[in-house]
Amino acid sequence: AQTVTQSQPEMSVQEAETVTLSCTYDTSESDYYLFWYKQPPSRQMILVIRQEAYKQQNATENRFSVNFQKAAKSFSLKISDSQLGDAAMYFCAYVNSNSGYALNFGKGTSLLVTP
Amino acid sequence: DAGVIQSPRHEVTEMGQEVTLRCKPISGHNSLFWYRQTMMRGLELLIYFNNNVPIDDSGMPEDRFSAKMPNASFSTLKIQPSEPRDSAVYFCASSLDGGFRPDTQYFGPGTRLTVL
């Protein structure tokens, strides 16, 4: 079974600064997808970024980028120039490409952004 | 473009009552998922439909839970009878699967269910 671990229950960052959220996962598969979802107080689950395991290049979406280390099974999210609107729960998720469909989620990291 | 639509957004009911949650997936998507989010267990998959057919319902807690997808644009999750431990946020998500590879799942706003 695949497991996703987010070791930081809470993180804090000052506005305009950079923060990195950690995620590790355990799998015996070689082909899979990884995601970061954001859940603000409204509860909506919003896709932040997606990474295909077969791609060596780290995904980026504006101020959001990932550091994907396949050998280490690590998938961290970097938020640059943090904004107050970035405050939310962030969930790392994994899905197996070959036969998977269910997203396996980590427990989440609560990000606080201070002015 | 409308995203995944769920109703109601909030539901408060008493133990023993029937509860029906509704979902309209993104138009053109052929896969639909129901997830439940609780503090204790986090986000967990309840059931997965592909082309309106239930593929995996192993996450459905017990016989009190049932889900249907009568057509490509509508799904329901029913709890009968409801119990306090069913209190949670229920999410519907949809994706467009190309057949071999899973695609990004887009989530609805969720339904917060409280069973008294």
C-alpha cells in the first residue's frame, strides 16, 4: 500500500517570504502522479500543482514549485513571495498510474501567513 | 466553466434520518469519486465510478451507505439511517480519464454533514 507522509502539521511564513512544505511517500511503483492540493477555510480542495513521476523536470505554477526527488521519494512544495491568501491546509497526494485512481492523501500541513 | 457542483453545502440531521448528498461532475468528465474527510481519518475514498459504472466501492463504510450514478451528469450518496459518526465533510470529485492513465481530479466544494 502507498502511504503519504507530511511531517509538518503546521508551518508559518511571513508575507513576501518563501516557505517549503515537505512530503514523502512510500511506493514500489515507478509510474505515478503526485499532487499538492490547497484547502482554505472555505473547505474547497483546490489543485495547486501536479507532477508526473516520469518527468525529471520539476513542475512550476507561478509562485508554486516542487522539488521532486524520485529516488528519495520526496515531493516538497515551495511557495515564493507568500501572500495572505496562501494561508490554508496543504495536502500532498499520490496516485498510481498503472492501476490507480484513488488519491492517497497525507494528513496535511496548516500554513499560516503573517503580515 | 462550471466546476464540480455539490448540494447541499451544509446538512444537519438527526440520528436515524436519511441523508442524500448530490453531485454534478464537470461536463465531459467520465470518472467520479466520493471522498470523506474527518479529523481522525483524513481524506478517504468511498466509491469510484467510471462511465457511470461503480468500479470500486470498497471504501463505503457499511450497508447504510449507497451511491448511484444514473447518468453522466449526476450522482448521489445516500446514508440511511444516519449516525453521529457519519458527521464529516463529503467531497465529490471528477476527472477525465484517458483509459490508461489517471488524470487530475477536480473537487467540489464539499458538503458538511452533521448528524445529531
